[in-house]
Amino acid sequence: MLFKNIWFLAVPFVSAIPAHSLSRDVPFFYKGHDLSSLKMLEEGGCIYKDTTRNNETRLAEAILGDGGMNTVRLRIWVNPVGGTYGLQYNLDLAKRFQDEGYKIYLDFHFADSWADPTKQPIPAGWPSSLDPLASTLRAYVKDTLVSFQEAGIILDLVALGNEIRHGMLWPTGYADVDVEPWTKTVANFSNLATLWKAARAGVDDAVFAGVTKPQVLIHIDDGWNLTLQQRWFGAMVDNGLPTTAWDVFAFSFYPFYGTAATFSNLRTTLNTLAEEYRKPLQVVETDYPAICNGQYNPIPPSSEPEIPYDVAGQTIWIDDVISIVQQVPFGLGRGVMYWEPAWLNNTSLGSDCNDAILFSADYANAEHTIGYSRTSVNMFNTQS
Ligand SMILES: *[C@@H]1O[C@H](CO)[C@@H](O)[C@H](O)[C@H]1NC(C)=O
Ligand SMILES: *[C@@H]1O[C@H](CO)[C@@H](O)[C@H](O)[C@H]1NC(C)=O
Ligand SMILES: *[C@@H]1O[C@H](CO)[C@@H](O)[C@H](O)[C@H]1NC(C)=O
Ligand SMILES: *[C@@H]1O[C@H](CO)[C@@H](O)[C@H](O)[C@H]1NC(C)=O
Ligand SMILES: *[C@@H]1O[C@H](CO)[C@@H](O)[C@H](O)[C@H]1NC(C)=O
């Protein structure tokens, strides 16, 4: 081992070798950007300019890759209107990013459109009663993963469901660790566990059919809330989900949806889960505003108010999140991903702020919306 490392270091151009291959003891650390909207944007004429290269026009991923990105996250919808975020759309993007050397994270929404804690619609073409729904889900996961393999794409990370704090495939798979607002009873996790296990069985079916096994993620929002995460995963285990069924805890962590989303709470949650489950964890969605001036909505306070809402603040936020994840005990903190940094015509990214992306958008040219890279495109370069 030691000789091997010394040999590597003696080779010229050693910087071309990714740092993680220098030591086999340090697990790979995922630094990702969610670039799901990019193909749609490019087809609509969006282009990206690298401000560190005299405004040279480049692919967005080339600019972000120079900034330290090693992974691309992509959301997949079942049968979306117009095909955006559907299977073929994702095969095209994933192939392109893989060919450029990036690892691929596939984010299943199990819906025809957005799925998050406020909505998890069953796809229009799917049954809604439990058993047929579970069978359909299982076959869909298998078929989708086989399609990626057949297209020559190796998926590194696969999340079964997107932000499933309140379950998925509503109403059948609805679940809640708190008192359920309509029935005033604690929602039963039994259906959700059945459905999630069916999706997981679809991964096994795909592997049996020759697909390279991805790491399987369960993705919940509010990664800072220990009570939520302990109750949620506890309820799944109580309903028969073995802890071996998922490989990685995946969390969202945003600064502007509530002041309890502090670094301290994030650290406590990640470290406690690492102690309890001894399983890898990642923050798979975050972002931080570059501009938040109250022009459209009241300014939401940041959960870390000493970090300014500006371009420098974007990098400070990510640096701090990465350092918290990298300090998780037993080396179990394995990645951080930024959500949709290149979405030039949706810059608020769902926040009440004006702009949380990593490019400055110029709409003056009717044919081409132009994104000028901000210094924060380098956010994944500043850590070890
Ligand atoms: C953004 O631009 C793309 C490409 O022109 C278009 O398809 C899409 O509908 C736009 N989205 C938003 C949020 O305006
Ligand atoms: C790049 O474009 C921006 C926006 O138009 C401009 O402010 C800047 O001066 C340009 N930089 C160079 C080197 O041309
Ligand atoms: C949850 O639902 C399942 C299936 O309907 C049922 O068998 C079980 O008793 C329920 N558990 C609780 C705690 O209500
Ligand atoms: C944390 O999650 C628990 C369980 O869902 C919830 O009851 C509590 O209100 C959450 N805490 C905050 C500060 O939102
Ligand atoms: C823009 O992003 C937000 C953030 O999640 C999303 O809810 C919204 O639907 C997006 N807009 C479009 C047109 O896709």
C-alpha cells in the first residue's frame, strides 16, 4: 500500500489522478450537482459562459466539473407531459455525463411530476390499491434500471422515492410520524413499508437480470431534525424493513424553510444516526441564495444568519455543510449535492429568495438566455 502510494506520487501529472484513488482507505466523497433541467434548458437556447475564461461558452457541467463536481444527480418521472424528466430524457443526460467521467445518481420520484413532502401523486397509468400498485412499482424499478444498463450507463446511487417524509404514492403510501392532520391518528407505515420493499425488490430483480448493483438511498427532507429521522426510520424497521435494505441515508438540508435547520442540528442528526445505524449518510439536496432582496416575497431568515445571502455566502454554506458531513463518525459522511445550480429561468429554486443558482442569468438576448458563472461554481474545490 505504502509503496503503491509513493509510486503514484512519483508519476508526473499526478494531479490528473483523482485524489480518492491515492488512498484506498478513504471512501469516495460525492460532490454533486443536480442538473436535471439542463437538457430542457439547452433545447430552449440557454447557454453558459465561463467568466474565468473571458466568457468562453462552455457546457454547464464543464464549468461545474472544473469547480470540483464529480457526480450528477438526475430526477426521473414516470410519464411526464412532453417527456422532460422521463426515461429517454434521463438516458440521454446520464450517458453524456457518464462519458464525461461523472458518477450518476438517479432520483426516482415515482410520479408523473414533482414529488415532495407536500405531494406524492400516483402516476396516472398506475393502479392505486396496494398489491397491484406494489407489483407495478417493482416492475417499473426493474425495467428502468435495466434500460440504463442496456444503454451502457452504470448508476452509482439510486434513491427510491424523493423526500418521502410523508410516504410516497398517495394516498395508498401516505405515512406520517406525527398525528395525521385529517384522521387525527398516527398514520400507519405498513403500506409505505410494503411499497418501499417492492421498489427495493425491483432493484434486486434488475441485479438478477445483470444490472450492476447501485447503492440504494432513502431520501427524507429536514435532515436537521433528529426526532423526525429517528421516528421515521424506526417506523419503517418496525414495519418489517430490514436495515440491510438501504445502503445510504440521504437528506435534504435547506437554510430558508425554518430557522431550526442549523448546522448544530444537522451535526447532531447525522452523528446520532451514524452511531445508531453505522451506515453511510449524504446531504443530497441543498442550496444557498446568491440574491435575496425581498423584491417578490418577504426575506426568509437564514437558519445560519451570520452567513450572508450572497455569492460568497453560497460557498461558505457549502464548505460548512461539507465539513459537518466529513466529520461524521466512522467516516460515514459520504457526500453533498447542490440542487439545480444551472436553472437559469427558475432561479429561486422554490425558495422565497430571488436567486440561489450558481450562474448570473442574462435574459437580454431573445434567442439565448446566458448564464455567467459566479465564483461559487468552484464551491467543491475549496475542501481537501
Ligand atoms: C425555462 O426554459 C425552458 C427552455 O426554454 C422552457 O422549456 C421551460 O418551460 C422554462 N421554465 C421555466 C420555469 O420558465
Ligand atoms: C463577461 O460578461 C460580463 C457580462 O456581460 C461582463 O460584465 C464582463 O466584463 C465580461 N468579461 C470579459 C472578460 O469579457
Ligand atoms: C397497519 O395497517 C395494516 C394493514 O392495513 C394492519 O394490518 C395493521 O394492524 C395496522 N397497524 C396499526 C398499528 O394500525
Ligand atoms: C421535527 O420533527 C418532528 C417529527 O416529525 C416534529 O414533530 C417536529 O415539529 C419537528 N421539529 C421542528 C422544529 O419542526
Ligand atoms: C422551479 O423550481 C421549483 C422548485 O422546486 C419547482 O417547484 C417549480 O415547479 C419549478 N418550475 C418549473 C416550471 O418547473
